[in-house]
Amino acid sequence: MKTIALSIFLLLHLTLFANDAKYKEQMAKQIQIVYQAETIEELQPAVNALDRIASAEKTKWEPYYYSAFGSLMMATRSTEAAKKDGYLDAALAAIENGKKINANESELIALEGFVHMIRVTVDPAARGQQYSSLAFQTYNKALNLNPENPRALGLLAQMQFGTAQFFGASTDEPCATAKKALEKFDTFKSENSLAPVWGKSMTQGLLKNCK
């Protein structure tokens, strides 16, 4: 009986391991596309694939994260306000689904702030006050959950810099935040092999505007 029980245990363990390996392989493929794609036409199939993975993997937040990130990237590449909003709506919906699985995942919260920040760009005059405030609140929430998150800090620096430029104020604070974020990018490590790795070059680009 012990031998049978051990055999069943090993079989279940190997099956779970194989399923996890397949999941990570599928995710890695789509993540690479999302990171490298330059057009909406390249991004959309990857987002669709990530949505399918999310439907199959009920306990994983990562497919929702990268689906949201892909939709967000499509929003940044769209020149039509209505379409941009549509992509941002899709990104936020994916983030909300991810939060149902892990409400305290700092990466999801930081990405939510990114969505709010891009909302501002659709119509700065009409949306600036509402969505700027939401972006700041969300970035700070992400940092409260994980002070070491370089993406949350880098995105906060972007928001601070844009706000300072809009009001003609000093950029000392956002530049200091960006410098701190860059340091975090160099030291941050995650045990999750599917954890986000983007954002460093964006922060470096911001720092080039700092004196």
C-alpha cells in the first residue's frame, strides 16, 4: 500500500511539474512578444493568447498582468482617443481580474497607476486633475506594498516629472526619485521567473532630462 501511495504521489507531483513547466513556457513566449512588439498588430495576438492562458490558469495573476501591459502598450501606440481609452479599459479590466487573485501584488498596483497616467495623456486639460491624483495614490500604494519595486518608483518619477513640467516647477524631486528607482533596478531580484523586468530604460531616459 505504501508503494502504491508513493507511486500516486510521484505521479501527481510530476504531472503538476509538467503543467507548471508548460505554463511558464507559454507565458515566456508571449511575454517576449509583448516586450518586443512595436505595433498594435503585433501586440494584439499576444494579448489574446495571454487572455486564453488566464482563462485556463485560475490561480495565476501573471497572465492578467501581461495582458494588461500589452493593452497598455497598444494604448500608447494609438493616436485615436476613443481607441486609446478602449485599450486602457481592457488593461484595467485585466488588472482587476489579477487583483482578485492577488490583491496585494505591488506589480499589479503599479501597472494600475500606469493606466491612470496614460489616461491623462488622452485629454490633459479635462483629465489631468482626476487621473493625476489617482496615479499618485496608486503608485504610493504599490510602494507601500513593496518599497523595493523599481517599476513603481520609476513610474512615480515619470508622474512627478510631468507634473513639475506642467506647472513650471523644479524637477529636483522627480529626478531624485528617478535616481533612486535606477538604483532599485540594479539591485531588485524576484523569486518569480515571470516577474516583470521592464522600466529601466524608461527611467534612464527620464534621467537624461535631469540637470
